[in-house]
Amino acid sequence: MSLTGKCNLQMDLKIINISCQPGDVIIKFQGKYISDSEFDYHILQNEMQLTAKNNVDINIGEFCLVQDKPYGMWHRGKILDNVNQKFEVALIDQGNVIKVPSSQIASAVGELFTLPPKVVNGIISNLLPLNEKWTSRAINYFSSLVGQQLHGNVKTFLPNQVILLEIPKVVSYAIELSLAKYVDSESFRLLVEIIHKFPANSHCKQMPDLLQQKDICTDVTLVIPDCLPRFQKILDHLRPEFSVNTMEKIKISAAISPDRFYCHVLSWETELSKLTASMCSHYETTVTGASSTLGNFGVLCAAKRKDGLWYRGVIQKLMSYNDVNVWFFDIGSSETVPSSNVQRLQPEFLALPMMAIPCALSWGNDHIKSFQNVQLTLFKEALMGHVVIGHIKDYCSEERLYYLSLYAKEFEFSTDCHLANKQVPFFSPHIFTDFAKPVIDEEYQKLSLPEIATSTEVEYIETVSYKSMKMDLESVHIAYVEYAVNPSHFWIRTDKCQKEYTEMTAKIAETYNNCEHMEMVLQDPKPGQLCCARYALDGHYYRAMVTEMPSPQISVYFIDFGNTETIPFYDAKVLLSQFTILPALAMCCSLAYTYPVDDVWSMTSNDFFKTTVNGKALLCHVLGKQKSTYVVEMRLSDSTESSDIATLLVQAGFAELWKVDGQSLDYNTKNSEILGKTKKNIRTRRLLSREAQVSLSALKRKPMEQNSSYCILEICYKPYIFKPGASMYVKCSHVTSPASFWCQMSESASKLSTLMDEMQNFYSCCNSSYQHGQVACAAKSFSTGKYYRAALVKYVSAHEADVIFIDYGNMEKVLISELCEIKPQFLKLEGQAFHCCLSQVFSPPYAHCEWSTNACEDFKSLQLTVDVMKCTVVALYSSGSEGLRNAVNLETPFGNANKILTRKGHLILGKNVPSRHLHTFCYSSFDLEVGSKEDICVTYIYNTGKFYCHLAKNEKIFEKLMTEVGKIGDQVKPVQKPNELCIVRYLEDGNLYRALPYPVNSSLFLAFFVDFGNSQMVRKSEMLSIPEDAVDILFQPMQAIPCYLAGMKESLFPVEAKTWLEKQCVGELLSATVMAKDDEGQLELELSNGNTSINEEVKKLFG
């Protein structure tokens, strides 16, 4: 890239600052130029200090060397101004402006200015506010671009080294979300010039003057012969006529200068909107791919602009490859459009005239400066989309231009204003039949894309058609997110072909890692061509496809990962045929039913999504496909709880969940328009506050009441749901017995205290009446006189009801008249009390025991003597109709509560022991503490480096457990309920193992093998139930212990590291030292095999 004012350059930037103010229609940015030449800049900095300085006269606008302070460092700069011997200089590698005396200025040395500026100041092109100012939503979106790497096209170099940059991704997203309106590049450039008062021709001209028809076909790649006469003839037939001295309300649709611009007549806008809507409806629902032979429909066409809408156009040029230059005669501007977005213009769309009227400002004989300033001010307003009044002063038949004087919109109330309000003339479409015929069939046959092409284009098309992995609708896969932009745009790779991919990756490394810079370099690369590209972050080579060629670099798309990067040309190597056998593995996906809260995915929400899915094995259910994007549901597959990714985003406050009836919505390409409309409708139907949309309930007790004659929206509290192995510090808030008590997490005490204060302040002065039939409510305690969050249990009389205080666990009888409606602001905090029992009764020897009466007194006394205890969840279970409970271990300063009460003989054989239905298998720490040394055997390894292992000391217990499972395998029947604990036959060895099922759809389940750590897809009929009396199977703790290597918990393992670990560790007896234990029960281990440190060897593989 040169420092001179060239246009049409491509640029990759990391945005470091955005300035988007409500009252400023121009969005300014500062970006860092992305380059692999950091070392070159370091050398350049040293050379600047050493080179001889020549203090010759330097003019404004010239480059120079500048010293930031006396005897300071020298930098590259550009002279902006010279006032009183003080030079104002822009530092092109830092982005700021300084003022220095002439003694700190030196002339530029050519070789020091070959590298592009490191910091770029610019304006985001082609976007203006929908109305007069930017909305808060728009400002939030543009602000979220900070830190992102973006690819753009430089439209113009403005003075002061400012660029006008079109960023297609930002333009597309802003228009799709109705944050901004699209303006063509030339009109936007002109607006910037007027606003900033840049001198004329201070930019490099990017677009041809479309009003000067003689220039239309100059400098084309593939010129359509004889296009000029037919082009002009069409315009003559389509151009409407206006009378001189008439007035119309107008808007400017496109402009090159005040002497060349196009207007829309305001009274015609309704018809233009109808035409555009009809064309979009027609072409979006009928177009299924690239247009057939372009030459078969002549010069007139329908084409899709960058704003996503279809307009009538005239084909100006066939560009290289698959692009067509189209002039949109209802707008007045031209764009380069992919041929897939250019279609035959149907006759019914030719009933309206050309809607963009060619105009120029009429200066007349009045050259008074004030008059010109007023005209330019009104011209600027019209350019920004405001309505003005145009007075037609004259018409030039040779130039085909209407000369206008402009008036402010308020002029319409003047007696001197006589608006014509000319109606749209309608034509018969048949008079244009000739213009839809092929221009010169033979020539077009040579240029047709893509069916008949030149030899060069055939090569290009062939390279694009590479094989890619497919997923069927309603199929379910184990998948990993390889690259994510946001929850609506990410790439996954399934576990299919994993072995083949690992082998291929190893061979690619052998082939390319030792290549010299210029060895095997891709010669004459073209977009769509496959290659093997070096990824800068890890230095390895991967399969890729060339997307763009911003010389001397190449942009490539990594087909097995989904990310696109810009690399030096010598890092793109020829892809050998042996590496093209395996299909591209990365598939683009979008999370179903999930939408950002403010219509824009923020950086925080994107980071949360990436952290949630990064390196995790995910269960991916394919619901449909929109063009090349799969619409999927996903959840964590190795979790011991239902953890739907969309639900996690909603619970974190980053997304809203809107489910659409599957029968009314089909996710496929043909119905993509229906999906888009449904999505827009869904977003406008926000009937409920976010606080009232909590989907999980800590207490879902229905009051014993006759059905109400009207529908009540149930309000539920958010619960705490823990996984077995989770640990936290708690205090008991309410104790009945060791079999029934309630705990609160200590870390949330301050939040609860604040909530209680807020509730007292609110309900003591507000009368918020309770709605009968609602479970969640606020209740006033008779004993304390305070208001608490509560759940209605039952009505005991016409005036009283039993409620349970969900933050404490105690139940109380209250007057119904004392109940109040629970307000949304009091629903945000989870229900603080969770129901527990001591876990000793879930040990096989005590399965039929219960706690004695004396145990209740001793346990209550124990709780009174301690403030905080460490609580570890052993299992989740339910008993009768009392809802979910947590079987827990409590560690007190006096010892383990289970052991204290058991030693005192408080566990006795029960005659009527209540049934205990397990929802999870049991967890055990196996007495492992920090510093413990054990022999282990690794059973399964995930991509994140998380792995599961067995303890060697549990070998006999494990063998006995497997024997018991095998015995009941032939005796039991399939499960009745899909969420029951079960045993499943493992496909690889045919043996039965304990499993925890997660539903994928009505017939498929993911079975998580709790004694090994891996998963398998099964049908409901393949899940065998475990009898309630099989306590040796149900109560035996899960044998697979979740672990990670010390210091590598958050690390995503490279393929080489995971492969090496599997070969060296799975099935091998290893020595392990426990370095730490996290709050989820996972162990941080140092592993060794003899004298070899596994941890150190893995770190080496990270490079």
C-alpha cells in the first residue's frame, strides 16, 4: 500500500477507537493496520533515528520526518498547517497530531516511506442515520466494533491522511438491523467533502460520472459491444418529463457534485416503495442460484444492491470473474454486483418511469456568495435525506439535465410556493420488449457466467466447487465450535472423520512445516482456489481457500475451521491432491430461536458465548438450513445437567429466546423469506418484561384451588441447581432434621440483605394487590412483620394460606390479605434457600436407614454453634411430591456432620423409609485432598484437555460394580421416563454401563457414561432402567473423576497434544499429585509416567 492517494485499495484493520455521536452523521474511527511486518517497523524506527536530517523547506500536504520533542524520537509525519512558524503535523504511525517548530522538521526520505502507516484515521463510508441523528442502538453497535478486526475497501484518501473506508460486513449488519441507511459511495464522499469543507478534487475519483453517458464504457474489463446506443435509448424512453417553472418536494438519491445529482420526487415515493417491495418479493422467492446466461436478457436487468433490496438497472460492464457493474436508474448510482444477484427484469416491473431525475443546481445570473451558500446548505440537507423543495428553472436537452433552485421545506407554507405534486406516469410494459432481448448473442455467449465462460473463468469455477461436510435435517452430532463471531454466526466441526483429519493434519505438517518461504508457493492465485495456508498464531499449515488478493497479501478462508485471515502471499502453498480427498469440515451455523437483547450482539455477549462453547464437546441438533448456514440447537454434552447454550445466554441476560411453531416455519432456502419475516415479527412482540421470563422454578407447587376462569401467567423464581461435586460455603437458614434442612450460600448474603431492604421500602408504602391463583408472591410474616419472597403452598381457609419463604426455607401460615404481587425487580436474584439432606443415607450400607429423633436435636445444636460450613453436593434426588433436594456433605469446624452423627449411632434401620428417587448418580471425593498422591488410569480425554480417570485403589469396587450391572442387564426393561438413570450397552465393546441420559429430541438421547466420562447417542428403547432396590448400583459413586492438567484448565489443546495424550495416557497406569480442587469437583493434577512428566511434555506441544 502506498502513501499516495490511490483508491480501490483493500485494507485489514483492527479498530482501536470509534467516534459516533448522535448529532454527527459521520462515523469516525481510528484503526491499526494489520500486518506481519512488525519487525520491519521496528527496523524502520531505528533507521529514522540514524538517517541524516535535511531541513529544507517543506510545503503543506507533504510528508516529513518530525521530532516529537527537542532531542526526542523522530517519527514519520505529514504537514497539515503552518501558523506562526509552528508546524501542525500528523504522526502517521501514531494517529495523533502535534505542533512543533521548524527545527524539529526534516524532509522525507523516500525509502523510509515505503511501509504503510501503522495507524489509520478514517470515516466509515456508505452509512447515514435513518433519521436526523444516530439512535442509542446504533451508537452501541458501532461502539462494539472497537477491538474487532475488519476488512474494508478504501474509497478515497481525504486531506490530512484520512481515508473513506467501506466495510461490507458493517454496512450489511447495520442495514439488516435497521440501524442505518445505505448511501452510495460517491454521494457519501461528496457529503463528507461538504461537511468538512474539503477542497474540490481533494480525493481520488472512484466512480464514473454516470450522467456523462460518453464515459460509461471506459476502462472496462469486458466491454459489452454496442451497449452505449441501447443504454441511452432506454434512458430516453424511461425518463419522465417535467415542466419548467414547476415546484416539487424532492430528496437527493445520488450525487457526484452540486452540478450532477439525482432526485426523487416525494409524491412518487409510495409507488417506488411498492415497486421495490414487489421486486424483492418476486426475486427473493424465485431466485435459487446464480443467474443463467447474462446475455440472454439484454441490457435491462433486476439487481440486488448492498442495502439488500432489488432495483431496476442497466448492465454497464461484465467485470472479471463473476461480477457485473450495474447502474440503478431508479437511484442514479452504479455498483458492482455478483452475477447471482443479477436477474432478468420482468415486464411487469417496467410500468413505472425512471424514478431518479437527473439534476444540477441552477446558479443563474446570481453569483452572490450568500445565495450560493444557502443553496449549498440546502443541497447538503437533501444529500443527508432531508426533504427540500426544488424549483425547476431550466432544462438542457443536450445534457438531459433539469436545473434547480432549492428552498427549505418550510417554504411550502409560503404564498409564493406552488407545488405541482405531479403524479407518476404509467407506461405499458410491452413498449420495452425490445430492450430485454439479447444485445449481441455471439458476444454474450462468450461472456456468459457461469454456464459458458472463458477458459480462465472455468478454472476459477472449478476451484470453488470443493467438497464440504453436510448435516441432515433433524440429525444430531457431537460437535466443537472452531470459530465464532457471535451466536448467530459461528462454525462447527463434528466428530465425524476425526481420525482421518488427525492423520491428514500430521501429513500436512510433515509436508509443509519445513518449506522455505518461496517453496511450493501458490502461483497466480484466484478467488476460490484451494491452498495450504500458514496460520500466523500457531505457525502451522491448514487447508484453505483463497477469497481475495489484496496484493502483496492473500485473504484465505480456512475450510476446516471457518475463520478468514489475511496472510503474506508466500504463506499460501499449493495444496497437494492427497489433501483434497477429505471434505471441508467447518460448517457455518446459527443458534436457533436466540436473538440479542438489543438487536445487536455486544462484545460482552460474544465473549460469553465464546467462553461457554470454547473447546467443549457440544450436542448439536440440526433444525434446518438457510442457504449455507445450519440452524441448530446446542448443549454441553459432557455436563451432568441440562445446559442448553441458548438458555445459558438468556439466563446471563445476553439473549432473548423466541420459539416458533415448527409446523409454521420451515428452515430451508426456499422459505428463508418467511423466516426473515417471522423473525422481525417475533422481535416486535415483546409482551413480557425480561424479568418475568424466568423459565426454571425453585418451587413449582400449585395451590389447591379450583381452576380459574381466566388465564394467569405463572411467575417463577430462579433456582440454584448444582451438579454433583459442586462445593460452596453455606449456613443453614432452617432445620427440621438431618433429612430436611435449608441452606444459603454465604457469598450471596449481601445480595439477600440488599433485596430485603428494598422489599421493605417498597411494600411498606405501596399497595400491590395479590392476584389469586399466582404461586409467586410477597408475603408478610406474622412473626417478624417483614415482607419476604414466598411461594403459595396451599389455601387452608377462605382467609389463610400456607406459604414457604423461598430465601429461608421455613413455612408459615399467613393472611391472604397480607399477600402482595411480586414485582419483576424482586425476581432477578435466585431463590437463596436450597433444600438439603445429609448424604450418609445414600451410602449402600445405610440405604435402608433413617435418622433418629435424637439425631434431629444434635444436628440442630451443631448448626447453632457454627456460622459457615463447607457444603459438597453428592446427588440430586426427590422424595414423594416434595420436589428436588440436594444430598450433601457438610464440613464443620468440628468435623464431617455425616460422620459425627453416624458415630453417635443416630442412623437406625427404618420401618417406613421414604422413597428416594435419584436424578443423578452419586459423587465422592474418595478422600482426595490437595497434596494427595494416587495411581490413576485415564479413561477419556476432551479437546479442552479435560479428562476423566479411575483411581487404582478403586479397582475392586469398579469390577464388582460392573459385575452387578451385567447381572441386571438381561432382567430389566427399557426406561419408562426419558430422564431416568439407566444402563446402556456401549457399541464398541458390547458391555453395559451406567449412564445419565440427556434428551436430544423425542427419540434420541445422549448417554453420558458416568464411570468413564464419554458419551454415546442412543434411542429410548436402548436405555435400560435400574430397579429402585438395586442400591449397590444406584448409590455407588461415579467412578470417573473429572480432571485437568495443572496450569492448563482454560487451554484449548492442539490436535497434536490431544493425540499424544491419548497414545501415552489412556489405559496406562500413571502417578498423579493433586495440586488443587475447584468448586465443581474437578481435580488439578500433575501427572507422570515413571520419570517422564506428562505436564511438561504437553506444554512443549503447545509450542
